[in-house]
Amino acid sequence: MHKKLFIPGPVNVSEDVLQKMATPMIGHRTKAASILQKNISEKMMQLMYTKKQIMLSTSSGSGLMEGAVRSCTRKKAAIFSIGAFGDRWYKMAISNNVPADKFSSGWGKPTTPNMVDEVLSTGKYDLITITHNETSTGVMNPIEEISEVIKKYPEVIFCLDTVSSMGGTKIEVDKLGVDICITSTQKCLGLPPGMAICSISEKAIKSAKKVENRGFYFDLLEMYKYIQNKDHQYPSTPSLSHMFALDYKLDKILEEGLENRFKRHLEMAKYVRSWAKEKFELFADEKYASNTLTTVKNIRNISVSDLNNKLAKHGYMISNGYGDLKEKTFRIAHMADTTLDQIKELLSLIDKILNI
């Protein structure tokens, strides 16, 4: 039996989008491929509120995260972590011999503007990475306030991980001054996993030109130059199947209306938070609670694994806590094409199973 997924990705994908993945192949060096990739870029610019160049990568979001820190760090990277995915960005830097320092908040706590100001004021760093939405803890960073601080340091390249938030909450890339904004297909965009997307500024490109060893597959400068010179084509063979589906899905997202989409995600988030506070506890401070996923503190000491096994019999699946938070928390995603009615059904079923 196929399960309805309420996990932090992959998400449920509608049948019509899955069918678009089965579109017959075209040559990836043809005019038709250029048009497809250009169309996607123009629609992604609308979703990301940017006029910057859009780039696509046949990888998970981690590929472009690694590419960003490796391609654009000249001196040293300041990696801010609020959980597992900030930690991962730091590991990427270190693994690539990129000088980096990690600045962690306690699990369930955000990165604060003061933390960022204190670090950047040292003048040691020319690149900063921020996780917008951390799925391990259910924290959404106060990105507007953080961006105002980063603007005080115009020489610093601002990299933002919006893998689990882009398409589920409003992120105005140009207004925020983000140089490299990264997302991927399998979360709020409502597509299968396998493609990452980023916007990149001229400032980031100029920085990459000063970095000697940028790697190969995720060399953002090489990717950028290829797009510019080859009419929206890429150095390596891309996943055309994902592109057919993404082009189609972006039409659906724009048809729904961006503000309507963000409002739907917020309504679901508020409903899950209200339920969590009544029946359990929120893991994150509600002021910084994610609009796309809620991490619930397991104060009842239920067996999350048992709950998931029972939910599976009804065709549902939620997510246990991440890493050390396993069984101490559980996570309910409310992203992509999920509706408030589906969330209500899920929570009603959990209430019934747990008799709460």
C-alpha cells in the first residue's frame, strides 16, 4: 500500500507530475533543451523573487551546497549551524580543504543577528552560510533580520540553504541580498528527488574567479559560464526527466498563486503547532517555528516507531526524530501539495491511535 508521506522529503508527488517524468527524451544539446531550461529559469526567478541567474544541478541540494562553499570561499567560511544540515555544510567545507569555522546554536535555537554580527565583525570571513529552515529541529531562522546584518559586510558572499522552505514560505532573494540561494525538488516544490536549483549573483561569480581549486562537477563558475555561452545548457548531461516535470510543476505553483501557496503552508503549520502544544510540546521556540515542518517534543514518552507502524496500516507515515533526537521528538511535514484537510485527518488518526 502506498503511504501518504508527512515526512521532510521526499514528499507526495501528484500523478500528473509523475507522468511528466515519463516524457520522451530529447537531445540535451538541442534548441528544445535550451528552451526548456530557459523556461524553468524564468519561472524559478518568480518563485525566488530574483533577477539573478538560475542554475540547475542533477544532484540533491547538498551538491550545490558543496559547490557554493568550495567555489566561492577565498579566505575563510563562517558556517552557522542550527542542526544536522548546518553541520553537514561545515563537513563539506572541511572535506574540501576549505578553511571554515562553525558557529552552532543549541538544538531548537536559531542563529541570531547578533551572533552573525559578532562573527563577521572580526573581518576573518569572506563567505557565510545560513540554514533557513532546519528539518532536524523544526527551526526557521529569522532571515530578514540576519540579512540586514550581513548587508553591513558587502565583501562577504551570502549563501542560504532553502532546501526545505523554498516554495513553502516567501523568500525574497534579491531583497535579502542573498548571493547563492539553494533549494531542491523533493520538498516544498512537490517533485521527486534528484535535482537542485540555485540563484547566483555576479558578486559570487567574481569571487569564484579568484578561487583556484573549485572542483569539477560542482564548479559553479564553470556551470555559470556554460549557461551564458551555450544558451542555458550545462557542462554535464542533465536529468531531462526532472526538467520536464519541474517546468510543468512551476506552472501549477504559479497558477495556485505564490501568496496563496505561502498562506496554505502557514495555515497548516499553525494547525500542527496548536495540536502539538495541546497534546505534546513544541521542540522549537514558537517564534522560530518552521512553516513547512513541525518538530514535536515527545513528552508523553510514546514509542514513535510503534506509532508509525500503526499509522502505516492506515496508509500514513510521519518522521521520527533526527539523530540524537530519535524517539525524543517526532516530525510532521506540511509542505508541497499537502492540504489542511489532510493534516486534520492525520492528526485525528494519531489522536485515535494514542487515545489522547
